[in-house]
Amino acid sequence: MAKNIVITGASKGIGKAIALYFAEKGFNLAFCGRNKEDLQKLESEILAINPSCNLLNFVCDVSQKNEVAAFTKAVLEAWSTVDILVNNAGVFIPGQVINEEEGVLEKLIETNLYSAYHVSRALVKTMIEHKSGHIFNISSIAGLQAYPNGGSYSISKFAMTGFSKALREELKPHHVKVTAILPGATLTNAWAGVDLPESRFIKATDIAKIIFDIYSLSENTVIEDVVIRPMLGDI
């Protein structure tokens, strides 16, 4: 029987790469994003890879708690179990804490942290019930080391890393795994216009492969944190 994966922020970048990779592996997919056209394009690409895939395509701004609630309700109505949750949705706004625009911290925390908090709380209950499941939280190297133009983005990713560690401790006795993925510069639209060769970036498909490989380990093993960097180091 095909397994079920839920991905937030799946219409582009890392989330899209994860969705396409797991479609190739025969998973059913539930995913959300803010742009309806991008989601429909992704759905077409998935069905071209895996025509029998059971899909749930949902327009959702994960910074809005009520929209997250609607998405997770739809997932639980469609599926009795969730095997993998990837909390991937996020936004990057460069700047400095001391002079960034008012409201930037709130926007980044709502999107990069609160979304994962609310989605996880809604879907983890079925994992606990079945004593099985794996939550992947996409953090960042900015959640390990602050940098001059990271500002509130770095704050939000430090919080995401902490959230993942707290969830890991809580879910140990329930046999639900939790892994924090902390990638460096990854070739996505966030770096559009930067005058650097592709070789200086991580490929989004590599992150998808890593998540699949971690999930494929035996039930007695969990990788708690993975730091991924470009071969030549941080940008």
C-alpha cells in the first residue's frame, strides 16, 4: 500500500523537489502553497510521473492559522494515516535586526515557525495513534550561525531548530521520528539574479534524496539533525 506524505510550501524550490522525488517513489501526496497556478502545474507534473498517485492539492497561506487548520482538516479527512510530514514552507527577507522594517520579525515567525507548529500539532495525533511516522523540519544553517544580513530570518530559523529538538524529545516514547534539515545556499528562486555559478549551490533534489534516505532507515534509528552545505562552503 502506498504511503502518505504531507509537504507545506511545495509549489517551488525544495518543497517541489521533495514532492516530485516522492511521487517517483510511489507515495501519495498532500501539499499546499499560496499560488493556485503553481500548485496545479505541480499536480500535472506529479501525475505524469505517477498517474495512480492519490493527490490533495490545497491553496493555503501557512502564516494564517485558520488556513492551516483547513488544510490539515482536509488531509485528515482524506487519509487515516500520515507517514511523513515535511514542514518546508518558509520565507526569506534579508536585513538587520536593528534597522529592518517594522513587522518583518512577525511575518517570518508566522511563516517559518508557527506554520510548522500548527501543522505538526494537527497531524501528529494520527502518528502517535499508529506509533509510526516521521516529521522533517526544514530549518537552515542560519539556525546554527547568525550572519550580518540574516536579521529576523536567522531568529526564525533558530526557533525552528529549537522547535524540532523539543518535538524530538516529546515524540520519542511514541515511536515518531523527528529530523531537522539545515541546508545552506540551495539553488531556488530565493537566489534568483545572484551572479554565481550553479556549482556554488546545493541542488534541491539532493535535499529530497537525503530526506528519502533518512526515512528509509530501520525503525530503530533516527537522524536528528542534518547540516548540508555547498561543496565550497557557505555563500
